[in-house]
Amino acid sequence: MVKLLSPLKWAVVFCSCSYSYAGPVQVPNLQVPASAAANQEAVKDIFLQSYNAYSQFAFGHDSLLPVSKSFVDDRNGWGATIADALGTMLLMDLTDLFNQALDFVSKVDFRESNTPSSVSLFETTIRYVGGMISAYELSGKKHQILVQQAQQLVDKMVFSWVEPNQTIPFGEIFFSNNTPIVAVNNVAEAGTLDVEWSRVTLYTGNQLYTKLSEGSVRTIANLAHDLKNLGLPPQLVDPTDDMFVDAFLTWGGGTDSYLEYLIKYARITNTDDNLFADSWHAAVDSSIKILQRTSTVGDHTYLADWNAGEILLEGSHLACFQGGNWIFGGKLLNNQTIVDIGLELVEACWNTYASTETGIGPETFAFIAQDGNFTQPTAQELAFYQEHGFWITTSDYIQRPEVLESNFYAWRATGDTKYLDRAASAITSFQKFLVAKETNGFAGLNDVNDFNAGLEDDTESFWFAEVLKYLYLTFDDPQNISLDNFVFNTEGQVFEAPPAKAVYGSGTPRSASGQFQTKTSDGLPLPVISPDPLVTIKPGPMNGQ
């Protein structure tokens, strides 16, 4: 490991003294150029080509294996791709496909898993519950069965809270006997339920769903985590005693969507409780003060990770949601500093796409700044860094959406057509490099910088829910699904938002009271982060630093 120190480490711009009067997220009266129509149609064609392959070789199963012409049931065999794609079908006006999908999900018995596997609260909530509730709203609220099916799932998942006073749920549960797996959770999975579950409350009247999901977030936010002025919680938390586990802080997997939802929940509910917006403000403010770094090549802006006092100069595709999230939240807080840094983060993440042979970004990467720790790069990696301002540490592309998601926010918030150009280049890269000849479906890549390394044999459900939806909406009329009227969940599912409040938060970052406490993970059962058939992320630093 290489460690760099600099006397400039704390020379940063503070943003805690912002005004908090909400402004519009989108540029008023924004319009797309005439050229957008052809690009939007190209995205629709990719969706149809992808879904046709799924329908031919995997219909009713969770995901297509486009190279081997088979399928995998890694989301309990309920047809994750179908549920996840519902909203995108509606936005693309694919009525026949939507009606077929509606008929399928209406007949699924969500009370029982179709596989021996446990049920993930997080994945089930964002894909199935989110997908069905979003489709209910987008279809004019005329398919009540979608609410009923979502409620069927939530009614089973509530058993992940075992003890009467337990506020943080366990992350996995067996539906066969309503018994959760007693293990450490991560704050992303424990804190990414309230947007969806509160919608189920809205349409059923059952307040329990909001009480449980919101209560988990409140507990995490109220646990003292002002560790050396860092307003971010550690990645891991133990539901049995509400204690943090270890001291790894990141905007990447395992923490990401907890932070994402703090500001989104404030917006979609218009709650008068400042806990959510102010906790998000604290995370952003402390990240600017302590985690923000500039690469020594290219002057790219990154957010480093932090592990027990050490700055780790590493980044990930998952963490690239942060640019869009900071733009969105910065607009709601009327804090231009946050918006501007969010745009810089978008630039750095797009650079990971623009720098590769395929024009698609890698799963993880590393960089060098004036201070911080990183794993010593090879000569080849260092040469790549000297040209591009980062080097690749995990070369896969598993159809993640975050870079294009943030690109979408940047376009809607600025009106700069360079973001349209970037989205168009992604379409070209997908068409050129991701098509599996065996099925004509779309796959991932083993190495984004070496197409000859071959395809990864998986078509993720979020390819339909997120990647293609964000691309499609980038080229759509900006008044359709306006960021001033809708909120996206972390799976790209769209929900109606009430008219914006004048104020979000108090204008002051929130610090939890009390003394920070954590315990070691030694001997404890730990969750995996964003499990995938081909890429599994373990908790903690990405490069074993």
C-alpha cells in the first residue's frame, strides 16, 4: 500500500452555511434538440431486442443468461425482469408488453419463494415492490392488483423485525416460516425501504409499513456517527443491538442508497421533520471537508473511502450515483456549492467511460491524490493513470446504471447538450459491444478495456428498469417525468412527488448526539454488498487496503 500525506489535506471549502430555500431541479422550459428523437428510438429498440431475447429464453424467470441461452432465478423466481421492466414499458408506450407483464405479475404468489433461497428485503423492495407501485402510478392507478401484490410482499417482509423493540431489520428472511437470518446488516439495505414502503402505506392505509421502514432510518441517523467530524454512518450495523460494526465509510455499495434516500424521502413525503434532509446535508458537508480529493492527473474530483482513519483512494461504478444525487439535493437545499461539486463528480465518472476501449466504465477503479492510501499500481496501470487520471481495479461491466443516471440529472439540471452527446455515445457502445450473438440479447463485459475478453453471461433486471429508462428519458421531453414532479427510487422506479416545499431542511448539517461506538466484525455473520451472479462485493475496502 502506498500512503501519501499533504499539509493541504484540510484546505477545503465548507458548505454548511447554505440557504435552504428549494429551487427547481430542472432548467425551466428545457427542450431537447430534434436529434434526440432518433436516439430515443434507438434506446427503445435496445429494450425491445433485450426483452425479446428474455421472452424467448427466460420468460417467467428472474434473469436471462444471454450467452448460454438459459436463465437464472436469483431473485426468488418471481420474474424479477418482468416486474422491474413494468414502468419502462409504460414510458415507452409498449402497451401489449405491459399487459402481458401485468397479467404475469398479477398471478404470482409472492407469499412463497419459488427457490430455496432467502428473500432479500432490499432487493425485493426496490425491484418488485418498487416496480409494481411505480407501474400502478404510471398507469393511472387503475390496476389495483399491483398494490395488492406489493402489499403481499411487504406483509411477509415485516417479519424481519423480530423483537418488539427492534428498529433495524435483518436483511434476509425465509418466507417459508417467516424467519429472518440473524446477521449483521448494512445501512443501505436497512435504510432503503422507506420510499417504497411509504407508498404502500399511501395506497393501503396501513401505517405499519411506514413506521417500520422509516424507523430503521431514524435509528441509523440517530446513532452517534460524528466520527472525527464525519457525518456518514459506517457501512455495517447490527440489528440485535443497534451498534455499528467496524468503521468503514463510503458513498459506494453498502451505504450508497441509505444516503441517497435521506434527501429523496424528504422530497417525496414533504415531511416537516428535518432529520432526513439535515442528515443528508451532514453527509455531504463532511464528505466535502474530508473525503473529496482531486486526482494528480486530470484534476478529476472523486470522493475517497475512509477506513478507521485512513483515506482510501478508490471509487466504483455504484458510487457514481453520487453526482446526480448531489445535484438533486443541492437544488432542493438551494446550495450551489453542492450542485457544482455534483457536476464535477459526474465529469469524473464519465471519464471512466470515455477512457476505455469500449466506451463503458469499469466496476471499480483507483486514483492518486496529494494524500491518501492506494494499492501500488502495476507499470501498465500507472501508465493508464498517467493518461486518464484513474486506473481500473475491477474491469467488469455488469450493466450498472449509475453513470448514465447521474448524466441524466446533469442534463436536466443544466441543459448542457454535452450530456446528450455522452448518452448517445453510450447507446453506440452498447449496440457495438454488448450484443450476445447466441440470443441477440444484451450482456455485460468481462473487461471494459478489452472487448476480446468476452461477454458476461447475464442480463440484469435493472438493465430494463434503470439503464434503458435513464437513457430513454435523457432524450425525452424534459417535462415528461420532470425531476420537479417525480422521485426515482434506487432501482430507477418512478414515483409521483407532491408540489415542492419552499424549504428542505434547516440549512444546518445535523450531527447525532452521544459518543460514537462500534464493534469489530470478527466472528460475526456479514452480508454481501449488491450480490450478483458474476460479481459479489464484500463489505469494507474494495482493494483489501
